[in-house]
Amino acid sequence: MRKIVIAGNWKMFKTQAESTAFLSGFLPHLESTPSAREVVLCPPFTDLILASKSLHGSRVSLGSQNVHWEENGAYTGEIAAPMLTEIGVRYVIVGHSERRQYFGETDITVNLRLKAAQKHGLTPILCVGETKQQRDANETEKLISSQLKKGLVDVDQSNLVIAYEPIWAIGTGDTCEAKEANRVISLIRSQLSNPSVTIQYGGSVKPNNIDEIMAQPEIDGALVGGASLEADSFARIVNYK
């Protein structure tokens, strides 16, 4: 049975005061959310402890936006898995396109981060997806197959979420058509050894398209960016019809 996971990636947004205001407006919306839906919030590092305390006993799991492959060391600006698990983090985003594009993330370092997360009991959300140039060149399938082949070496697929995020749809308002997202996610699933892996769609997910996205048979959730920053907006996504 595949689990439904709806995750909000706040990226580099929200102070602690803003996070507190969000949670006070968001949590009441979850009273009627089906229990089978896993809701995850991935705030910036500075908000993690506050969120952990605020979310204790709630329906929402806490996620981090990154994790290093070492348990400690001289890695300025990074964060280690034991630092995350200590404060109740359960999920971690790995290989987001912005990490790949701006901070030199590669399939090799993605693989190292995935394994480090799992070693410490974290569930990684592995992001894969193509650029507009790669899609126009009909390289989508080839690229994603390569990302999976290199990224999933020695990774435990029983503790894994994958997010298909077409880079050309992230933050652009240009959402991948639901049927096309379903097709690519079906391709991803066909390359896994565990067909029960949760596979999300991410890329300009909004309240006005979440119902169509979640109606697709291969899509098991969403990784939400900008629309997760407003309590009412994210609540509508979590409570899709």
C-alpha cells in the first residue's frame, strides 16, 4: 500500500515569528484531514526547533531541507543527521534542483546524503527532474533514468520518497500537465525494485490544480513550494478532494 505524503518546502522563507503565525493558522485545518495522509513541513534550519515543539503531538511531521553525509566535521554551512533526529526531524529533502543548480549537488553527493539519512532513520525525499532545455531535446526519460540509477545505489527503497519535479515548472506557474506528470512518474516507478515507493509530483502545485494532480493513479502526493507558505493555501492542498 503506497502512502500519501504532502510536503511543504519553505525554502529560504519565514522567520520564527512568521512560522509561529503560520502554524497557528494551519493546524486547525487538519482536524478533518484523512488519517492516511502524511503531512510534512520542511522549514529553514533556524525554524526547526521551534517547529518541532509546536508540532509535537500534531498530525504534521517535521522535515529538513538538507542533510550532510558525515555525522560531524569541518563542513561549514552543512547539517548532520544526528543534529536533525535529536530535535524530532523525520524527513529530509535530498537533491532538490536548486541544490543541484546553485550549490553543486551531483548524483554522487545525492547518493551519499540519501544513505546518511537512512542510516539515522530519516526518510529522504529524493528529487529528480529535467530542465526545459532537456525536455525540449526529448531527454527527460534518459536524464531521470540516470538520476535514479546513480542516486539509488545501495539505497533502501523501503524507506524512501521520490519527488518528480520538472525544473521548468518550479516557481514558474507553468505546471506540468497532470497526465504527463503521471506518465513520467509511472516511468520512475517502473525502474524501482520496490513498487510501493511513494512518488510525489512537485512544480507549481496550487490549490486550483491539486485535485487533478491527486486524481492521477501513479501520483502519491505533492512536494509544494510557494503554495505551502500560506496557511489557507497549503491547507487546501493537504485537504484535496
